[in-house]
Amino acid sequence: FTGVPSSAGSSTITLPAGTYTIDAEASIQSSGGSGATTVRIFNNTNSTTIKTGLTAYCANYSYGLSIVNAIFTLTTQSNIIIQFYQTVAGNTATGNGISPATPEVIYTAKITKLS
């Protein structure tokens, strides 16, 4: 998405009012433990979850992929955060997501403004 203010440090994307589609994904690798990982799209402006993605499970040195796809409308300019978290320690992701209380940044996302 070009021309959109964003902050790599806070993982925040500022979107003007409009209708959007977001496709995002994060991978996880088990480092011997087992657990689940989930990606969500969060509207930080009004503290609401836009959509929580599919949960990926992995164990015993396997890989998993969590994806989220959403079409949504923002009535005002909003700060959007795409978050990644996992339920059990012992797994690794790019950036080492820790828990729902400490979400990590998502690593691939495609945002399209529909209207």
C-alpha cells in the first residue's frame, strides 16, 4: 500500500476512511515444544479486533502458517496493527512472538483499498 503513513517501530499502519481488504500471514516453527499461533488485525484507534485469523498448530520441529483475510470498512482515519502471537513458549517465529499480552509484528501483509 503506497502513500500510507506507517511506523516500523510501533507496527502501526494509518489508513484513511474507506473499505479495505487485508491478506496477512506469519509462519512458526516448533523448536521442540508445541502450541498454536494466530494472526489478528486490530484497530488501535477504537481498540477493537477487526478479525482474528486461522490458528496454526505445530509440534516436534514442524512448521505452521497462520493466515488472516478480511474485508472491512473504516468510517474515520484509523491506526491498524497486524499482530502475531502464540499460545505456548518453545516455538520460534521471525521476531519470536510471545503471548497474546505481548503481540509480535506480522511479516507479510497485502492491503488494498476497495473504495
